[in-house]
Amino acid sequence: MTIKCIVIEDEPAAREILQRNISQCPDLAWCGSFEDPFSAQSFLDKNSVDLIFLDINLPGMSGISFLRTLVKPPLVIITTAYPQYAVEGFDLEVVDYLLKPFSFERFYKAVNKAKERLIPRSLNGQSHKITIKADKRLYQIDLDELLYVESCGDYTTVCCTDKKLIAHETLKSWEEKLKGHSFLKIHRSIIINLQKIDHIEGNMAIIGKHKLVVSEAYREQLITMLLGKNLTHIG
């Protein structure tokens, strides 16, 4: 599937970066760039797109205000230097919130989130379940039920909503298994389900009764990712 996208960005250098990033993604088709919301609206009146890369600080109307005017908006990825608008953006169900300057890796992660919304897994052949071997049995684990994975040498504790399993797998193998899903490494020994985090308190990620250590090396990435989640608190 080809994702048709446009860029709404008033800074020439930022537009060039976005267009270059888009050109490196085989699933993206760049359909145009616009310096202000009004010229973008004229284009959208005559053309359909799947995804907008939208700056917030724009001439004439902010990106957030423009987004509110769209009756049936396409998917939107916010690109901005202003983190204080994150909550507003996600109230409007944007796909992701990229804080400038962002790396291509971070950009591509946002694109993958958009792909997840556009192509439901039930339709593109991907499964919500994974198979693991634990306690001499094979288990089918629904990713929506998986809270976190914690390593202990060559073994990992797999914590789900209804059970805990000990699997003879390394954390590295879990990183590969969970790639492309809503999971993030928050410590050298812990991978967490971002969808299940209640809040961040100091250096702890809270999932229900579970308190998981977030190491300093991963904290910034975690906070950035969680700007897209409906958390009760980020401490």
C-alpha cells in the first residue's frame, strides 16, 4: 500500500528534511508541500491524501487550529519544536508528535504508526498473537495481554494480564519478536507494552501493581513515545 502524504511547514529547511525523509520511505508518496494551512486546504479540497506532516507554528492559523477545522481529517503526524502542545494534539487523535530536531529513525517509527492505523493487522496478514515456549508448553500470547518482558540471563519473565511465564528466550530475541508493535525497551533488561502504562513516576513506569525501572539511557525516548498515549501523569 502506498501512503499519499503532504507536508504543511513554513520553514524551508524543515520542509526539505521532511521531503528527504519521505523520499527514503518506499511506502510514502509525497504529493506536495505547503507553507500555510490555506494553500494546503485548497489542495485538500481537490485531492485526497492519507497522511499530513503538520507543523504547529504556521502563518495565519496554527496547525492545531487548522486540524480542528477539518471535517474528515486524514492521519496527522505533528512536527514541531513546541512540546507543550502535545496534549492538544493527541486529544485530536494525531498519530504521533515529532519534536524537532528528530532523527530519521524517529520519523520512520511515526510512519510505522500511521501504517498500523491504515492497514489493520487482521487485513494485512499480521497476527495479534505470538507463540512462546514456557514450562515445556507452547503458549499463544495475545499482544494486547502482554504487559512487559524482563530478562534474567538466558531466560525471560513474560508478564501478562492473567499469568506470568518463564521462557527460555533472551531479551534480544524478544526485541526482534516485538519489533513493529507498541513495545519499547526501558532498561537493559526490560521491554514494556506502551499501551499498558498508567503513568511515569520518577524513574518508574507503573502498570497496575507493577513498578518497572526506567534507566536514564531510555527515559527520553520513553517520554517522547508516551506523548502519544493518554497517561494520567508524567513525572
